[in-house]
Amino acid sequence: MQAEIITIGDEILIGQIVDTNSAFMAELLSLNGVTVKQISSVSDDREHILKALKEAKERASIILITGGLGPTKDDITKKTLCEYFSTTMRFDKVVYQDVVDVFASYGREVTPTNRLQAEVPANCEVVRNFNGTAPGMWFDVDGTIYVSMPGVPYEMKAMMKNQIIPKIKQRFELPFIYHKTILTQGIGESSLADLISDWEDSLESEKIKLAYLPSPGMVRLRLTTIGNDENKLRIAVENKIEDLTKIISEFIYGYEIFGEESESLEEIVGSLLRNKNKTIATAESCTGGYISHLLTRIPGSSDYYVGSVISYSYEIKETELGISKALLDTQGAVSQQVVEQMAKAIRLKYKTDYSIAASGIAGPGGGTEDKPVGTVWIAIATPEKVISEKFLFGKNRERNIEKTANSALNMLRKELD
């Protein structure tokens, strides 16, 4: 079963708001066996909306529309739907009472403009809005389902979860769609693709689709399959993940089941520290506290996180971490010797079990022939040893900071595992 999502509103097209509605609807549909064929955003323009509806009908059996249902003159979706279906407006008493109740809850009376909310296309089935004044509208025309909903996210979400999805499941016999994502860190997308090429080819016989989802320092591998036997699909995917683990186990740090919240890398590290009753401190240069931010954004991080020194300058490296001026002058701040000393110093200074240190050239300036922009050294200090690694990330400052933090956390995760 295929669906199309159409969001209506000039505010989306000019970038004034971000379209989060489509992402929510697409995820909810997929979790319930409906494949989204296309997502479109159109302006508050009659001809544009009519064209989008006509084209969507050629691609999908379910068309979900949000936006343009307010009572003001710039909201034209209802009138345009009437034209599309060659129908007229009718006054719905149930909708009107809902509008009256909403206004009464605020101690106000319904205005003539808001009374227009109770006018709906004659051929629609009303989807009541228990969180606002604009009703949803369900159309079943020539075997195609059209659903128009308000663009206000919390109103639309309630309609989708409590009314639209149950009606779709009653109307259609839906298959099961299973997604599972493997989370990797420490290898680039193209290198990963080369490494797992044969394994990727083997997915075709199981009718499993693979998608690469790269982000700074990480690549997510999403496996998707569809069918009627949920257990069989899960087993097929798990078997392929087991085969993959034999190839890239050193790069896998977790998994994500679609529709469920997955643990972030910093959450995984935090759990390992807490379970082992260990503590962590950081000494950061090029990341400017970003590693500490990731660690402390997790509730309860005070159980294991102690503190940090953001040693951005040579002076702070000397005064707060005790790095010798001679070492800094001869090796430079971005060096194995300095970053290892930073890791040792912060662990001893704050009396922690583990520490992370990072020093690099985030860019866009500051690079040299020997140490180009994107050069980063990361060190992990433990009670027994210090390990360090050099990275060459690239020229984008923001991405370099993110990649450094993710790489540092993954290095620590491997030590804690």
C-alpha cells in the first residue's frame, strides 16, 4: 500500500518553518505497513494544490494533506478540495459544537470568522479535532483515500495516531514493514561500502534493502524488508546482521529499531561508565567543550562525569594541565606527545578512572603542510595505559568538531566494552 504526503503552506517553502509533519506521518505510516511513495510541499495556491492532488492520485492510494485549514482568507485548502471533488460546502453541527467548546474553555465566544471552521466539503467524513478548531476531513473517492488535516503539529499528530491510522487499517489489509539500523563509527561511507560489498549483494536473495545514512564520523546502515510474516522478516534481518558483524564488528557500536528510541553513543558510554562505577574527565582543545556537552546532556551524567579543562591556548595547557612549554614549542599542541600528556594530566588532576583529550586544527585556517586543517589527535587515559590516535577529518570546522567528539567517545567505548 503506497501513500503520498502533501504539505501546504508558503511558510514551509520560504523556510520560515521546518516541515516536521511529514517526518512524523512517514514514520507512523511505515510502522503500520504503508509505504510512502513521495512527499511534496506546495504553496497556498489553488492551481498548485489541484495539480499536486491530481498527480498524487496517479502514484498512491492514500493521500495525506496538512495545512491551509484555518478560518482566514489565506487558508484555501477546503475551498480547493471542494473544487477538486466537484462538491459544495455544508455546515457540520458536530464540528461547530467542538469549536464552541474550545472557545468556551478560554472564556470566549465564537466569532463569525471562526464559525467558518464548521463548514466542510459535502462529500467528506469529518475527523473531529479534540485539540483545536479545524476539523480533519476524510474522503473516499474511486478507491483513493484523501485525508486533509490541520498543519498544527500537535493537532495533526493526535488525529493520525487516534483516528486516521485506525481507519486506514480498517480500510486496507496491510503488510508488515521491518526496519533495523546498524550504527557504525570510525569508517567512512565509501570504505564501508567496499568492505561489505559481497554481503550487500547477498541481501537481494532475502529481499532486504540496504540504505547508507552518513553523518559526521558515523554511518548508519538501515535494513528494510516487507512481507506478511513478521517473525520471518525479523529472523531474516537478524541473520544478515549476524553475518555483517563478522565483517565489521570493530566499527559497530549499537543498533536502532525503527520507531523506537535508540541509545546515542554518549548514552552508551554513560551506561558503561555507570555500570562499571567508573568516572571520566576531559581535556579539550579543538572541540571547545563539545565532548563534555555530549556527555553531560545525558540525565544522571553526574554519576560518572567529573569535569573538564578547555585548554584552548598554550597558556592554559601549561598552567592548568602542566604541559611543558618546551614540549609545546618543539612538538606543537597538535601532536601525539601533547595530547597524551593532556589525557594523563586531566585524569590525575580530577582523580578519575578515565579521561579523554583532544587537540587538533578544526579550521578553516591554521593548517600547515605537515598538519593540514582537519588533523586531530585524540588520547584516552586509563588506570593502566594511554592510547592515542591521529585522524585527518577534512576542512569543515563544524564537522571536524563533531567527528572528533564522536571518535573520542567511540575510542572510550571500546576501552570500556
